[in-house]
Amino acid sequence: MVIKDGRIAFIGNAETAQKQYPNLSNWQDLEGAFIGPGFIDNHNHVFEADAEIGGDCDLSDARNIRGYEQELIQCKRELVPESDEWLMGYGHELATLLSLTDESPLEMLDRLFPSNPVVIMEQTSHSMWVNSKALQLAGLNDKSADPQGGRILRETDGSLSGILLDNAGDRLFEIAWNQQPDLQNAHKCGLLNGLRQLAENGITTVGDGRLYWKRGWLDTWQQLERQKKLTARVSIRPWIYPADPAAPQLEFFRKVYQPDPNRLLVINQVKLYSDGLLHNGTARLLQPYRQTINPDLPTGLDYIAPDQMKWWLVELDKIGYGAHIHAIGDGGTRNALDAVAFARQEGSAQLYGLTHLELVQVEDFGRFKQLSVDADMQIGNEGTLHADHHWAEPWLGHERAAHLMPVRAFLAAGANLTLSSDWNVNELNPLISIANALELKGQAFPDVDTAIAAYTINAAKALGLAEQTGSLTVGKAADLVVIDQDISRAKPAKIRQAKFLLTMLNGKVVYQSPDY
């Protein structure tokens, strides 16, 4: 392979290359290592995943309520010198929190933090654990109504429990985020750390999971682009705030629209949620939950109402935007597909993709190809690998839980299937998902090439970047990765153990292993 001016100029044997390019220097023999296109992570929260903000108090290693309490006490000693300073944390599990019996989650945090506002993000980021001081600063009380796309959990007497689901929690968390000191520097440091980890894992292109633009995140991305510090292509997806007026959001989207695929920063898709999560009882289902923490929402909630979603897609199409849509339940998936179908009928030719897709009805698989909707899924965890979906049985029952994560059905239906990490929900390393794809219980991919394509060229198509990247093709950008063994022929166990030696973006080295 010959790389010239950041692009692949030649692919063939070395003798022919040396004859055609006699003046090129810096020839390198990879000595049997594997070279492939840089990986493309179609759903990744790189801005958040390695940020210091929100992660100061980490509860993820605690296994029970008393463990949470001990960690919070330690955080109070180390992190909260001023009585009015926000404490932001991460990592608890909602089910563990709901197991409290001797006091409510709100009472527990109030006991530990009577003066400081506190917000702790659950591991999935779809709920927040807060205290009374935080609720007061957010203007929430016993009489507050649920916002669009969110839920304020209450005790049986109607008092607040200290748990905010989905958009209710997002809104409060944003208040806390914007109160953090030295915000601009924290954003830059966190993002640079995240980009470094992308490069170390062979990822040269990323689809942003959601851009909370009211937190100033876009400014940081644009700053790094101007400073030529981006080490990956990035498709930024500005967040649609479901409870906020549409007009100012559309005006913002017009101002920041940047569709040029030859720039490293592309802004031509938005991120919106169709529904929430299964274990929160906020994923939209076509049939009622078997049990739920929201008994008055028997089939979950709509983050954005179905008719409103159709309106959004049509209005966004007028500006030039497609959409990357979170859909977990079969109802959320159907509503999103219906919205895309409506936009297509109105003449939209934009890029649309649905991500997560945990529960999908049989009759909806074929609609992905029919409507040119990309299907994005995450399989980089042990539960999915072994088809262990028992966790969902309390909410769905055995039969529906057994049909979760229908990866192979999307392949059979001819959908453009992409794999992604949802980092930091799953492992960042693409090789883990590729190896898992070959061993998925009941859902295994037919071959390794199909799995690699889901993390390269398929994802490039979903991002509208297939002419620039996604394969080793003459004329495309030299976005590539060197791995210590041939993953196209290795067993899954060996693929998981493979090491990244070199990552290149536009022909420039953005990562090189110390051992290489």
C-alpha cells in the first residue's frame, strides 16, 4: 500500500509499488501484522466517557446500599469543602437503590448531605439520584409535573423519592454540569483523553452518541478542530431537548450545520430519543410490562410523542439533517420507523438510524431496508454474548425477554447493520464486539468479514462517509489500523486478545504502541 497526501494511492505488490513510486521514502514492512481500515464506532459518548465532570464520586464498584453509603461518605470527606458546592457522581444501579426499605433514596442523601446539592448518575445515564438541595435548585417539588420524556418518581404518599428518570434527570444534571468550575478546561482535557483512548483502540471515526450543546460541548469540539487536535473523524449529533421550544433549537441547528464530509467534524444528524429503558419502565412497549416501577405508564413513555417526532424529522430535513434515534422497546422502534416513513413520504432522503433495538417485532425488521434505516446495536458485553436476558424477565416475562437483541434477524432482513460500543456502557475495544459477533448464542454472524464490516464500511455508510473512509480502497483517506495478528482468520478468543500496534488518520500516526 502506498499512502500519499493522506490518501491511499496504491494497493498491490511491493515490486509494482516501488516501480510506480520510486521517490517515496519511509517504506515499512509490517512483518506479518494485519492491516485494516480504521474502526468506526457509530454510537459513542466520547465527550462524556472520560470526562472528570460527573465522575468525581464513583459508586460503580459498590455492590449494595451500604457500599454506596461508605463511598458517599468518603466522597464527602475528599470532594466537598464548601457547603453549597455541587457533588456529582456516577455508577449506582437503580434496582439497588429501589431496594431501600428503612429510608427513601432522598432521605439517605439528605442525611449524608444536608447542605450540598447532590446528583448521582445511574450506570445507564437514564436516571439520577438527587437530594433535596438539588431538587430545590432545579425548582422541583411535590407539585411538579413530569416533563416531556421524563418521570419524577414518588413515594406512596406522593412525596419525592429522590429518583428522576430520563429527561427529568437530564434537566437537573445539566444544571449541575454548568455550575462546575473551570468548565472550558475540563471539557478540553476530558475530550482529549477520550480521543486518545479512541486512537489506542484503533478507532478513526466516531458517531457521537449525543451532544448536549447547552453545556458548551460543541465549542470544545470546534476548538480542537481549529487547533488541529482531532485524532478521529467525528459526526456530531446535537441533542433535541424534548421539553424545550422547537424554534430556538431549529435556529441553533441551522447555525451549526456542517455537512462537508472531508472535514473531520461533520454536523448533519441530530440525536433524539423515542423512548427510555426497560428496567426503568420507560421503554415504549406495544404490550404492557409484566411489572414496572411506573404502574400508571403500563407501556412506558414516549421521549418525544410520535406525531411530534414526525414533525421534527420533516423540519430537520428542510435544514439538511438526518437523525440517530434511540429506540429500546418494540413500541419505541415502531414509532421511530413510522416517523421515518412519514419523512420519506414527504421527500426526505436524509440519513436515519436507530440504535440499541433491544426488542423489535418481526414485522418491523424488513422496514429497515425498505426505509433505508440503519440498525445499530451493541454486543460488547457478556450478557448479550450468552443470550442471558434473564434480567429482563421481571419486566417482560420469559417469552419476550428471550427475543431481546435480535442481531441475526437484521442481517437476514438485509438491513445495514452496524456495531458500536455506546462507550462507556460497553467496552470501547471493537475487537471484543467482533469476537462476540462470531459466538453470539443463537445470533452468531455468518463470518468474521460480516462482523468487521459492521464496524467499518457499514458504519461509514450510516454516517454518510463511505466515500471517505470505511475500507482500504484507492482514493479513500488513509484511515487504518495495524494489529498484531490477522483477525480475519483468527479464532474469537485470539481476536479478543489481539493488540493494536498503530492507528493512522489521513495518513498520520495518531497512536503507536510502545512495543511497535
